[in-house]
Amino acid sequence: MKPVVTRIAGIALGLALPLLALDAQAAGVADTQGKSPKYVFLFIGDGMAMPQVNSAEIYAKAIASKDIAIKKLRFSQFPVVGMTTTYEAGSFITDSASAGTAMATGNKTLAGVINMDPGKTRKFTTIAEMAKSAGYKIGIVSSVSLDHATPASFYAKVPSRGDMYDIAVQLTQSRFDYFGGGGFAQPKGKNKDQADVIELAKNAGYTYVNSQADFQSINRSAGKVLAVNATLQDASAMPYEMDRKPGDLSLADYTRKGIELLDNKKGFFMMVEGGKIDWAGHANDAMANISDVIALDEAVAEAVAFQSKHPNDTLILVTGDHETGGMTIGFAGTKYSTFYNKIAAQRMSFQAFTDGFMKPYKAENKGAGKFAEVVPMIEKSFGLKMADLSAEEKVQLERAFVRSMGGEIEKNPLENDYLLYGGYDPLTVKLTQILNQHAGIAWTTYSHTGVPVATFAQGAGQEQFNGYYDNTDIFRKLVKLMKLQAAVKVAAK
Ligand SMILES: [Zn+2]
């Protein structure tokens, strides 16, 4: 109980902790040692390792002050932190399917496979299914489509994460109590010739809501709920947090509604994914990445508020499934300095710029167009002033612009397109890379990396999550804490 004494001493000494820190600490000092949680939250920041968490903390401070200091997130103040390895069966660099399988079932598998062994013959039972059998209510929330790899890892078993229609059908058969957030990538199958999954869900007893008004008014009398956000941006996902219109639903709203719908005496298990942290990482867009980390933190705040009412029975875990983008704090061009305040001038995500500006501009100016014409929009969208760019950066942007416009003749044969642009709109990705470099933020890849992630814990059984362990151990620790061993044995038969 030593850490508890230290924390109480810290509060008694009147250390200048912000109010939120005190709330978090207060929940942490509840007598939770060895307790079995009745209410379990598992927050997964897709593509979120320490560079993403710490960048959000640096940014939150940098927009208000020049001090070299950080503003902690709610979850980075949790009393227990562990480090978690993420490698999968075939690589040190996992994808979300194999990482989700590891956390949800305790098994390593290959990239792309969801809840099946590497040979794709044996199916695994998930922690959410076990909890359901044990009487917990189950909620699955994601800012990306509900048939995406991370949410699917809690209810589906498929040889390929690309089988998104099969995944969606399995969602409707899951009997889980609440699904909320994004929509479906293939609601009628790859060829749009299958039964609509929304209809299948309704037939399976789900109340389907798709408008903000219906979402707000829905309550426990609705039974099982499938809530799809009214506004979907790319690939049936909710918009990036920085593109979300004021008043539109957030990940925190979906989390709060989940708590309202799932709250019952037997307990619940809710997985909430911040899925677009990963997508912003793939695209090397730090501002979109950081704002989605902050959106995840705001969703965590909803769980913390619930926990303050049930301090002895609630466990909140926040982890990542892997790192994305090779994001780091430090760039050769800025040496030991960072300027995180510079990304604050970015007004929209890379996706909103590509969809809202580059696509129509390209359509209007087929193969032509002038870089000077897009400069005002660049300055407005990213806060990048041409006068602040080096001659080399201007050349990079102009070359990227030509590539964006489809000017293949301009291509330098020594250039590797993938290394330069990663398959994104060339101008857009070059803009966020240059802006991020000015801030002292660098990226190494458009894919995932193999670095460990941090796992933060607060509440009943939190002490289990101290130390350095594997992502499969998250399943094992939860099984032990939630007393689901019997369910594991039945599933193994
Ligand atoms: Zn990814």
C-alpha cells in the first residue's frame, strides 16, 4: 500500500495539483487492491504509444505557455502505468487485427487475422464474449467504422480483416448490448448485393439510431442499441476531432451514452477505440493525431466521472495497440528545439484538405493548375507562410503539387514515390510533414512501428497493470481480475 501513502502525503503537503489531478488521485486512493472490477473500461488509442501521448501533453501546454513543461492528460495521471510489447506471430510490427486479437483473446496471430490462429483454422473466444456469458453487459465504441479491426477483435472471428461484411454480420449476431460510433465499410457486402447489415441488426433486436436527436433521447428501455454517427467522413468513420462541427457527437458522447445504457448491478465491459489517431499517424499529420488523442482523453474523462461514483468497483485501462507513423519528438532540422505551438495554426485535417480542397481543385484544373493558386488555401488551412519556408521546402512543395496534379513527366526517376508520399495526396502529405518538422516533430514511416506502448490503469485491480508485459497479458490480467477463468476453460473445449 506504499504508493497510497505517498499520494495522500502529496495531497496533504498541498502540492499544486490541478483539480482534475486531485479527482484522478482520489479515485486512485480508493481501496481497490485485489478487488474484482464490476465495471471495466478498456480504451484503445489505435496507433498510440508514448510519442503520441506525450505530444498531446506538450501541445496542450505549448498553446498556453512558452514554459518547457507538459500538461498531463486525464489518463496519463492514472496511478499505475505499465509498458506493453505489441509484436505479433509473424513480425515485430503488428497490425490492429493481430494486436486486437492479442488483447481480446490472449493469443498471438498474424497481421490481418482476427481471433483465429495463424493457420486460420481455430477460432478464439474473446474477453467480451466471456464477460457477456458471465452476465456483464457489453459495449463497443469506435471513432472508425464498427467493422474495423480493433472493434471487430472483440466480437468477430475472420481469417481476414478485409472480410468487413462478414465481420458486420457477426456484429449483429453478437448479442452485445451497445455499439456506437462509426458506421459500416461494406453494409451490403463488397459487391453491394447482400442483405443490409442495418436490417440484420434490427432483425436481431437492435434499436438503430442514426440521428443526433434519436441518439440523445435513447435510453435503457431501447434494449440493445446500434448507434451510427450522423456524419461520417472517410471510410464510414466519424470525422477527425479537428474536423468535427461544433455540437456534433464526439467519442466522449458515445462513451457517456454507453455508460447510461450499460449501467446495471451485474456490471459491464466497454471497449472504446480512438481509431483515427492511427489514421492521422499513417498520414503523418501531427495536429490531427494529437486532437484525436485529446478526444480519447475526453472519452476517458466520462469513465473517470462514472468511476468517482463507483470507486471500488471500476477499472479503467487506457492502452494503444501499436505505434503508428514512427512519430517522434525531435527533428534534425530543429535539433534540440520544438515549437509545438506552430501546429496549432492548422485548421483542418489532411483528410479535410484533400477532400475539401485538393479533389475539387484537381477536378477543375485537370493536369494543369498553378502552385501560386493554392498558396492562399495552404496558408489558411495549415498556417504555413511561404515566407517562412526554406528554398528546399518550397521546391518540395512545388514538386509535390505537380505530382498531386498528375504531372508524371515531371517525375525524377531517382525519387521513390512511396517514400515521399506514402500513397497520400502528395501536396497534402508534404504540407503536414513540413509543418510538423517546423514544430520539431518527425515521422519515420507511413505504417506502424514495433515500439512498446504504455498501458495506464486506475481503479479496482489497477496494481495488476504495473510492469513490463506483453499485449496478450492484458487479456490474462483481465480474465483473472474479472474471474472469467471458467469461461476460458469452456471456450478451450
Ligand atoms: Zn494503422
